[in-house]
Amino acid sequence: VEASIPKPLRETWRKLAATEFKGKEEFQREVVRHVETTLARSMYNCDELGAYSGAALALRDRLVIAWNKTQQQHTFVDSKRVYYLSLEFLMGRTLDNAMLNVGVKQTARDGLDELGFRIEDVIDQEHDAALGNGGLGRLAACFLDSLATLNYPGWGYGLRYRYGIFKQEIIDGHQVEVPDYWLDFNPWEFPRHDIVVDIMFYGYVRKQIEEDGTTRSIWEGGEVVQAVAYDYPIPGFDTENTNNLRLWSSRPASGEFDFQKFNAGDYESAVREQQRAETISAVLYPNDNIDAGKELRLKQQYFWVSASLHDIIRRFKKTHRPWDQFPERVAIQLNDTHPALAIVELQRILIDIEHLSYDKAWGIVTRTFGYTNHTVLPEALEKWSVPLMQHLLPRHMQIIYDINLFFLQGVEKKFPGDRELLMKVSIIEESQPQSIRMAFLAIIGSHKVNGVAELHSDLIRTTIFKDFVTVFGTDKFINITNGVTPRRWLHQANPKLSDLISEKLGGDSFLKDLTLLDGLLEHLDDKQFRKDWMDIKYANKVRLAKYIKETTQIAVNPASLFDIQVKRIHEYKRQQMNIFGIIHRYLTLKAMKPEQRKKAVPRVSIFGGKAAPGYWMAKTIIRLITAVGDVVNCDKDIGDLLKVIFIEDYNVSKAEMIIPASDISEHISTAGTEASGTSNMKFVLNGGLIIGTVDGANVEIVEQIGDEQAFTFGHLAHSVPELRHQHHFAKPKPVLDKCLKAVFDAILKGTFGTPELFEPLINSITEGGDYYLVSDDFQSYIDAQSLVDELYVDKDSWAERSITAVAKMGFFSSDRTIVEYAEQIWNIEPVPVPRQK
Ligand code: H53
């Protein structure tokens, strides 16, 4: 209140208030002003980076005006807000997206053109904001876009890592990790040095008897660090609404560093404390779907969760509402179990600091949180060791025990004497040492738990969480199928296709209501339309071929079938099966007579993706892909019939170029392992067909687009456990698929260089139980690939399939996903912000 301007003086402010640039000239003036003043450069030394910086700053000014207005409006209306807690936000680039969302791209294009710059080159200067590993982080980014576009008051809360996901270099065929320092020049962030939260670790808990006889727990004596807020405006598409992403950065609580130590000459330990604090938000853990259980990661989680909750509560308290209204003003979504400590932290604040009764506090907690599960993979389910938690967060450990005790007492009451059930649902696992099952904590502390695709939600209800369905009933466990934002993944990534669709549908409303795409079906028989459609696909392939040539020196023919698999490298995603299939293709081509070969469909197999630095088998898979490329790509017998490309450092901005260029993309995880997948949606939305297993969202995609439009193969999820069992116990052992055996023989013969490199990979299948069922699915995979070849020959019917598929993709917009969250979990309404005249 003290900070606001007295009423009589506000008129002066209003007159002077910042305004948005409207036309080309105003935009240009802003760009030049920023280049000359903010950047202190001139027309004599303004390169593309300078132009990018000037354009970004000009646009940023515009975003800020709408952003401020939005936040004022949300406060004024006092609407319920949702807070999306995610350790990852894989945002990619901002400039292009912001220009498109705000609707000024053409203005900017013309303006920059006259200043001597091509907008594409300017856009290309931006460093990706890569604060995520893969699907989970990119989903969070799509959700922010949809929340903003749909006018929901929704904030993201995350960590401002100094280093995002590492940059991948391929050196001699191996992955090498290089740090990703992305903060050099970042026009999109606003440091809020006035928003600082103290966060404590370690220390001890003391009991104190109050005057009224109650006992209180006091947590004290720990080490304190500070969280500083950095804000990022999130503009919606074709709306004034601009939401906020708040990321926390860590710093020492005692200012710069300990001056006493410094003055006493103990420089090193003075600096060490500072570094310890700064380390918390220094780096993103580079694991996707793997829990590493490191102390620093637990520190990151608590640091972020605690800062975010304090911030949320501070905002709530400004409304002077009683605590029991908290869940009516605040919804908090837990993106996986990474923020599950928020449940404990809110309970702690309510009982220890706000002095609410335990039961009242717990009622508020459970009405506030929703938990999204994104995986059933056992190695990805977070467990923290009890001694570690005890040491780092002693008060939280006590509260976890309390939560567990009261929960188990409830279970005992409902199912008297069922001790096995108690053991199965206990938050504490009786391992050595004991550990905390974070997913169980998240379920118990939330009012809704959702999976991310139908099959996945069924699986969690019937396998990993089945005992909780027994305890809580079925209503608590829902499905909300993932989606992707059509603004970035169609309009921005594939402007030509987006324009063609607009032309056919008579406008771009489909970008806000993706179900309108079904209007394309009316034009299915229009010959010219089909041709235009395929010409755009070809142009996108030319764009990718050019990039491949520039970065790998390998020439690929854009008339070939482009077969793409880009995603994190993981055994469950089975890039190994893809490369084995390619070897099979190579051997088959080699065995053909030259006349026979002429009939083969030329194919370019493209891979991209990072392996976690400590995931040795994933790195071996990359090594095999590059080794096969080295041989195949210069085999004169093969020529254009087969090329194998590994695109270095796959990230969001590269995805925007790669995805529109696919004829076929691969989503071939072992059934039951990929919770949803989201790149499958992006590929189909861009007119590529998919080859895939009956897994994750593939199932619903095929249901929507029709099975004519997809190539599915492989065993189904329900038969996986039995097949795995057979690999270990059946006598005689299941025989290795014979085509796969030929592939292994070729590798072991040294066809692709030193066979020893690849032996562990082969052994994991031949000796190690083939956990991912590569051998079991190989033949049907090869058959599906043959069908792809066969159908690709008829370009006209291929065009028909491609258009039909896109027309039926409306369901997979993240707008639909967000509306489902809003209605089924968050109970929030859109709050439109009045447009500026
Ligand atoms: O989350 C995506 C899913 C995808 C799943 C992924 C994911 C991570 O990227 C990291 C951790 C985790 O538990 C899950 O693997 O299937 O599409 C978004 O839901």
C-alpha cells in the first residue's frame, strides 16, 4: 500500500503511461532506440545479434504493458489462480513465439527488412531457454501457452538454473557434454530484487510448551540461503492476457560473503559459503525419467517449493481472507513428484507458523493440491532416503511420519487387520536405509491424481497405485490426456502449412479451436490442395536437408522418405530397435541385385536426442547410430537408397525445423512404458504419419485419426509381464528373432567398426533378459516398415492419409488438456483482460 501513488497524482501517471507500439515505424523506432541506447551500438556496428537484441527489447516493452495490466486485473478481480509447480520448463526461444502471439510478426518482418535484416536470421540468434530434459518440461511450456491463451490466471513456478540441459557435441561418434550457459543476454527475464525469501536447511527441532498448554515444534539453527525471484512474461495468443513464470535463483543470505572471515584472511572459506548457496540453482539435473537421489537435488526441490509457497501465501494474505478459503483462491498442481515436498511444507507452515490445528491444516492442504503422474518406470519413481531427509529437513521428516501415521490409521479403520495393505501403502518403505515414496506422499496429500494418457491412467490405477484405488476409491484417479500448443507446433514451426490451412478454412480460428481442423476433410478431393499440401512437406524437407548438409556435410535427397526419431535416448524408447532395423535394411539392400535395388524406396533415417551423461547404455546406442551412418552413408552400392543421420544437440528450436519435415516418425517404446509421448502429436499435426507401438497417447492418436493413417505393431501392454517372465524362466529360452540375429552377426563381425563397443548392447538382449522386448517386437516392426515403403510409393493416397490425419488431430491441443485440468481439478475460470484501445 505504501508503495502506491496517492490518488490525486495518478492522473499525471495515467497521461504518461507507457504505450504499445502499433505500426511498423513505431516498432522500428523502438528497435533503433534500444540498439543505440540500451545496447550502446549504432548502425556501424549492428550485426544480427544486435538486431535480435533490439527487436527483443522492443517487443519486451510491449509484453510488459499487457503483463502488468493482467496482473492488476487478476488482483482486482481476486480470482482463483492456479500455480503450476515444475522443476522443468523447456521453453525454447521466445522472440518468434511472442511476435506471433501478440500478432506483430508481419510488422516486425517489414520493419527489420527495411533496417537491413531478414527476420529468420534475427530469430535464429536467440539462445534456447533449455530448462528441461524432455517431454515433462516441454509439456509445462505448452501448458503455460494454453493457460495464457485461454485467459486463465495461472503462474508457473520453477528454478532459474544457471546452466540448462547440456549442449551435446558428437566427437568421433560419441556424445560429449558441454555446459549450456544461457544467461549472457536475456531480455525476457525481470529480476525482482525486492522479492526474496529466506530458506532454511539442516538445524534441529525443539519442542516448546505454550502458555495454553499446547506443544509447538520450533525448527531452528539451520543454514539459511535466499531465493530471489526472476519473472518471465508469458503472452497468450490473440489475447491481452499475459501470465507470469517465476523462477527462483539462490544466493547466500549474508549478502555477498562473510566479511569477517574475509578480513581475517580466510578468503577461501568466505567464498565457499557463497558458492554453496549459489550451487543450489546452478544446474539442471540432466536425467529424464531416472531418479538419481542426490542431496543437491533434494535441496533444489525444497528451496524451490518453499520459496514458491511463501510467495503464494504472501499473495493470499493480501486478500485478508480466512485460511479455510485458501483452496478456493489457490490451486497448486504438482508436475510429477518433484514438488511433492510442497505438501509437507504447506502443512508445516499452517501448523507451526500459522498455528492451525493439524486436522484443519490437512484439510486445506489436500483441497489445494493436485498431482500428475508422468511415468510408471520403476527407476523414475522418486524415493528419498529417510536419514538424508532427517538431516536436511528434520521438521519435515517428523511431519511426513505424522502424515503417514494418520493415513495408515485411517486405512486400518477401513480395512481392519489388513497388515499387508498397510505395508503396501505406507509412505515409508522398509528398505535399507528406509526410504520415502514420494508418489505415495503426493497421492495422499492431493485431492486428484491424474495420468497423462488413457492407457497410462489405466496402468497406474491397476498397477503401481492399485492399493490406493482400494483405499480412496476410483474417483480420485482420473485421466487427462496430454496435448501440445498448436501455436508453436504448427503456426510457428510450419508457417506455410498453417497459412494453407487458414486459406482453406477461411481464417486462423483453428489456432484457438483446433477441432476446426476437421473442416479440411471437405477439401480432401481437391487435387490442387493435395499438391500444395505435399509441396509444403517437400519444402520443409528441403529446409532440413540444407541444415543436414551444413552441419554434417552429408547430402540427403529430399525426395527420399524422411523417417525421424527425435527424443531422449532411452532403452525403453528403443532407438536400438530402430538402428537394428536400419542395419537389417542395409543388409537386405546389399544382398539385392542392382536391378532389384532400383525398386527400393530411398530413405533417410534421422535421429536426434541426448543421453543422460551417466547413462552408459544410451551412449552406446548413440555410438552405434553414428557408426552405422559412417559405413552406410559412403557405401557406393547404396547411394541415396539409405542415409543415416544423427543431428547433434536436439532441442526445441531444432524440433521446430525437424518435425515439419517428417514423412514418418517413430514412437516405438515397449508397450506400457511411455506414459504419453507428445512429439507423436506434433509430428501428426504437421502431416507426418507415425510408426508406433500400442503405447501412451499413440493409442488415442490412432483412435482419432483412424488406423489407415498409422503404422502400429508390436505386443500389447498386457502381455509384457508374461513375455519378460519367459525371457528369464521359460525352458527352452525364447529364440532370438532370426533377422535380429543376422543384424547382431553383422555387428559382431565388425561391419560397423570395433564390435566390442556394441557387445554390451547386444548382450542386454541375448543374455540380459531383453527387458525391453526388442527381439519379441522385431519382426512386426520390420513388417510395419515394409508396409510404410509400400504405401509411400502412391503419393496421392499418401497425401490423402496425411490430410485426413491432420484434420482429426483437434483433440490433441493443450488447450483441451488445460480446460480439463481447469474443470476437473483446479476449479478455475477464465478472467479476460480488457483490450487496450
Ligand atoms: O513426460 C511426458 C510424457 C512422457 C514421459 C515424460 C516424463 C519425463 O520427461 C520425465 C520424467 C517423467 O516422469 C516423465 O516420459 O511419456 O509424454 C509428459 O507427460
